[in-house]
Amino acid sequence: MYQSQKLAIKYLVVAFALFGVMIAAGLLTAAYYLQPRLLFNTLDFSTAKILHINTLVVWNLMGFFGAVYWFLPQEVEREVVGIRLANVMFWVFCAAFLTVAAVFAVVQTGPSAESTLWLINQGRKYVEAPRWAALGILAIVAVFMFNIIATAVKARRLSGVLGVLIVDLVPLFVLYLDAFPSETNMAKDMYWWWWLVHLWVEGTWEVLIACIMAWTLMRLLNTSRRIVETWLYIDIGLVMGSGILGLGHHYYWIGTPKYWFALGGFFSALEPLPLIGMVVHAIYDAGVHRMHCSNRPALYWMFAEAFGNFFGAGVFGFMMTLPQINLFTHGTQWTASHGHFAWWGAYVCGLISIFYVVLAEARGARQIDGPLWKWSFALLNLGIIGMAGGLLIAGMAQTFHERALGGSTLQSFITAQASSWFVEGMWMRMAFGVMFAIGYVLLVVDLVRVGRMASVVELRIPEVGA
Ligand code: HEM
Ligand code: HEM
Ligand SMILES: [Fe+2]
């Protein structure tokens, strides 16, 4: 095994541990909706939510790093350049995360001064990490980019997938520079913040996961390089074509010019297209191979990725992307419903699939199956669908009572929160959240056991890219 692949496993293990921390923080965040005085003045809703969503971003990034460090040496048939530095950066990443999480949980807030931005919290949703840590993340991503580019140069090999990955990392890195707010005008600040959030999840991250999934597909289903690369190029063209101006769907109500209604509405309505392409691709592959695969959990998680991405991002995003509808749904639990379902489909399912592939290869397992992964697959997917459903019901109640009937006043906000549909939606989210958490525990048990237990049968792993 290459050193890079050992590092990959470290990244993936930490990523999946943080996935658990994220779920715990998510359950806590959900509990305040049912018990508003919970931990009052000790650990408030806002802090729990910060822990939940920042852990999400960090563990996803760690998962991507792990996946790339696993596949890269196989792709170029040599060790990754600068692997020592990469190892150091892994520990820096872990230490920075722990410090920031401790500061969020214990210190929580600071005076309205520059020092707070540097040491405690930068106050921008999803990227709240204080400046010192944000600088650290920049350094970590820079080293990651260096490792990949230097490896490709040294190996004198640049496949289509690797080329796309390298090109994609540049905007991914540059956009993160936007995590350092200096703007005091709220409208301008939101304007730029969306460049980071939207163009990460609906642009650069999509391309990154598409590259990783391309490598996974070649290993899992023996899909030819020609097919995955062709789809990759089509996907990128569509994602970039629709995703960049799709940014406009966040510019409706923040004080930007009116032309964003038309631009945002039109281009974001096109965004589901690349996601449909992905589903078509998955079905095509399943048909060709009649679902024959020695790593069934990885295969099923890959399908979950394609369908989850399509429904969560494509359908649930499309539902509220036109300005005429978004006027009523904006910033309600409807948004959170889409946020959970989309993120799940677009990124988490893919990362689970990849981890199964990596563990099977690392442990030399020829056949991966058994009842446990099916239980976790069912509980996690039902859990997220149920959560998205509960949030959608709560969001509809808000849309109706707060926006359509109440005209968006503070009083109508309170009335909507008291509506029985809203309250029941919150209970439903909690119940399915618990189901989701049980699914996670089973997933971890299964991942620990993959390739080690008696359920493993001898079979062949397909040749890469044949
Ligand atoms: C047990 C599971 C989970 C529970 C109970 C949970 C709960 C929550 C809660 C209560 C919020 C705050 C929403 C608000 O501000 O009102 C939230 C936000 C969020 N969560 Fe989760 N979550 C869970 C799992 C996940 C997973 C698996 C993902 C990603 C795949 C995720 C992604 C997000 C995102 C993106 C937000 C911000 C959404 C927004 O504010 O619109 N969560 N979650
Ligand atoms: C690639 C996967 C996607 C992910 C992970 C994702 C995630 C999210 C998240 C987390 C939010 C909440 C942001 C916040 O206010 O904190 C959001 C908002 C939004 N998303 Fe997506 N999204 C994806 C794709 C899409 C697509 C394809 C569309 C449209 C077709 C879309 C339309 C929207 C809209 C309109 C909002 C704003 C909702 C509001 O006004 O409150 N998203 N998305
Ligand atoms: Fe967006």
C-alpha cells in the first residue's frame, strides 16, 4: 500500500468519526425546537447549530481528501509527492478542528471587536471558524493542491479525470478566500458569502465528487475510462453552465438589482439537468452489469448518491428556486428540508460508497455483503427522507401562516411556529433523526467489520478501467 493510501484511511476514519459528532450536534439542535429552554445560557441553539454545520463541512472535506489520496497513486502508479508534508497537514487539520470546536462550545462569543474575528468566530454561516483557523485551512488546501499537481507533473501523466480535478481545485481554493469577511454592509456581505456557499456546493464540490465517483465507478463496475470521462465533461459543462449564474437564486431578497429574478430563476431552473445525467448514467451502468458487483454496499450507496442528488438537489431545489415561489418559502424549514436532502444525496452517500471501496481494497476483501449494511442503508435513507419530509411539512406551515396569510410580520412568524403542523413536523424530524442516528451506528459497526468477518466470500475485484 502507498503511504498516500495510509493517509487516505486516516482521513476517512476521522471524517466518519466527525460524521457522528455532527449527528449528535444535529440531534441537540433539533431538541431546542421541542424544548426551547434546553441548556439555556449554557449551550444555546445557535452554538449547537454552528457545531452541526461546521462539522459537516469539515468532515466532507476530509472525506474528499481521503478519497483523492487513495485513488491518486493508483491513477499515476507512483507515490504522492510531498507525502510527509501531507501527513503533517493531516495532524494540523485535526488539531485545528478540535481547538475551534472547543472554542465554539466553551467560549462561544466575544466582544464586538477584531479580536473576536481572529480568535472566536467570524460569524458567517457554514464557515464560522475564526481567522487563524481559516488561514490554517487555506494552508491545508494549498498543500493538498501542491501534492496533486506535483505528483501529476512528476509522473508525467495527466488523465482526463486528474486534469479536471486539478482545474477544479483552483476555484475551490480561491472561493475559500471569501471566508474572511471584511464587509460591514450586510447586503454586500451576503452577496459575497453566497459565492462561497453556493459555488462550493453547486459548483466546485460537485465537480470534485464527480471526479472521485468517476474513479470509483471504474473500480466498482469496471466502467471504461472513456465512458466516465465523457460523462464527466458533460457534467462539468452543465454544472458550470447552470450553477454559476444559478447563484442568482440567492440574490432575490438581499438588496441586489431586480435582474437577478430573471437570471437566477432561469439558470437555477436548469441546474437539475446535470443531476438527471448522473441518474441516467447510474441506471445505464446498472443495466449493463445487471447489478453484478462484488461490493454491493458501495454500489447501492452510489445509486443512493445519484437518486439523492437528483431528488434532494434537483427536485427539492427546483421546487423553491423560482422567485415567485421563493418569495414565500425563503428561509423557512422548507429550505432546511432541501439542505438536508441535497447535501445527503450529493456528498454523504458518495463518501459512504467510497469508504466501502477503500476498505474492501485495503483489507483485500473479495466480496462484501451481509445483512448489516442493508439495515444501515435502510435506516439512514429512511431517516433522511423522513427528516426532509418533517421539515417540508413544517416549512409549508410557515409558508402558509407566516408568509401567505401573515405577510411576514414578526407576529406571524410566532403564529406559524405555534401551528400544529409546524410542531408535528419538528417532532417528525426528531423521530426520523433518531432513526438516522441508529443507522449511523450500524454503518460504523459494518465499516469496522468489512472484510474481516465470516460473511466475506472469495470473489474477484474488477480490473481498473479495462
Ligand atoms: C440526526 C440527524 C440530523 C439532525 C437531527 C439535524 C438537525 C438539524 C437542525 C436542527 C438544523 C438547524 C436548522 C435551523 O436553523 O432551524 C440543521 C441544519 C443543517 N443540517 Fe442537519 N441534522 C441532521 C443531519 C444532517 C445531515 C446528515 C446533514 C447533511 C447531509 C445535515 C445538514 C444540515 C445543513 C446543511 C443545515 C443548515 C440548513 C439550513 O439552515 O437551511 N444535517 N440540522
Ligand atoms: C448540489 C447540491 C446542493 C446542495 C448541497 C444544496 C444545499 C443547499 C443548502 C444547504 C441551502 C441552505 C442555505 C442556507 O440558507 O443556509 C440551499 C439553499 C437553496 N438551494 Fe440548494 N443545494 C444544492 C442544489 C440546488 C439546486 C440544484 C437548486 C435549484 C434547482 C437549489 C436551490 C436552492 C435555493 C433556491 C436555495 C435558497 C432557499 C431559500 O431561499 O431559503 N439548490 N441549498
Ligand atoms: Fe444555491
